[in-house]
Amino acid sequence: MLTKQEQLKYSRQIMLDKIGEQGQSQLRNAKVLILGVGGLGNPVSLYLAAAGIGTLYIADGDTIELSNLPRQIQFNEQDINKNKSDIAAEKLNAQFPDSNIEAIDEMLDQELCDYYFPQVDLVLDCSDNINTRYLINQSCVSHNVPLVIGAATGFDGQQLVVDSRDKNSACYHCLFPSSEKAPTTNCQTLGILGPVLAIVAGMQALQAIKLLTNNEAQINQLNLFDGLSNQWQQFKMKKQKSCSVCGEKGST
Ligand SMILES: [Zn+2]
């Protein structure tokens, strides 16, 4: 049951048939892990905390740099050289006292995945490098935790949901089976604009809310955004039986 205060605060969300009081309670009871508090993790964590997610774990081992500030909108010049997850958690806790926000100020590794993934309802990949992306994908598949992936470079964004609770769901490894084919470029080599990240992050937050409230989130659909032509393209994906992560030969 929601308190009177919660009913008022979240009334515009509760008003939506597909959310309702039940959906809002699901958001309040949810535990969500955001991996990376950079250009995507900044807006994603703000929107999810604002929507009333009860527990957010936010993980990032990096420190804040001057060149982050044009897109990592929770941070300011006083925060430079401090850990991203520590600063974001401090600010989010102050702004959203109803939510419990915990910082994980370490670089992601297998051990950390194996510790946190079984405790959470959903993982958001807001990381910026391909090795981390593969590790998160593989760990989400092996722990059966739904995953919302976002990425952006230059004017281009991509977004994908992997939900291994559904046996037909393709994974990131189905899409890019070997690291040579996956995009190795990142914001440091290609540049990036804040609003492109905001668009992808908004879509990630929306997919997360749908997954947590039993609404359909689109699996097997790769969404690509081109910020120059202002167009989204959707590509159908298929689970690959030969996938070494989620397929028949996979570890699960
Ligand atoms: Zn796969």
C-alpha cells in the first residue's frame, strides 16, 4: 500500500492505466543496479529516482573530470577528482529522500556482478566500453536478470533490452558475437553531445519502468537513433542458437 504522501507525489504516474497504484508500489519495492554514472547513468539515475524506485545501486570506479561536465549533469567543478558514484549517490539521496541510493565506487568485475546481480530486479548498462558491456550481458544472462543496454557516440545512440527470463530473448552477444565486430569506439575517440545521451537515457529509463511494472518492454529489438537525421530505426533480432552466452551451448 502507498502512503497518502506517495499517492499525491506520484499521482500523475498512478493516473496512467498501465502503472496505477500497483505499478507505483512495484517501483517503490524495486531494486535496480545502474552500471556507469557517466553521460547515460547521470540522467538514468535522476529519472529512476524521481519516478520513485525504492533502491538504486549506482556503480562507477571513475573520478569526475572537467571534460565530463557538458553531459554528466549531476556534477560540477567542485566535484572534480571525486568518485562519480559517491557524488551522484550523495546528490540523489539529498534530492530524493524516499529512495535508498547506494554507491558502489569500484570498477566492475565478475565478483562484483556475482554479488549484486542476484539481489536486484533489473540492471541498466550505462557503461562506455565493450569489455564491460560483454561482462554485464553475460552476468545478466547467467543470473536471469533483465538488462537494459544503452550506448551513444557522436550523434548516434543505441538501445536494447535483454530479458533472459524469456527463453526467446536474444542477448548482446547474439548481436555482436565477437569483440572484433562490436563497436570499439567510445566518447573519448569520437566525441559526444549531451542531448544524444539524454535521448538514449530517457529510453532506457522508460524501458526500465515498463519492465518493473509488468508492461511489455521490447526484447529482440535493436533501436538505433541518428541525431543528425533525427530518426529512430528498429531492427528485429533473433536469439542465436549458437550463441556462447545465451544459446544451447551457453553456460546457462
Ligand atoms: Zn546470446
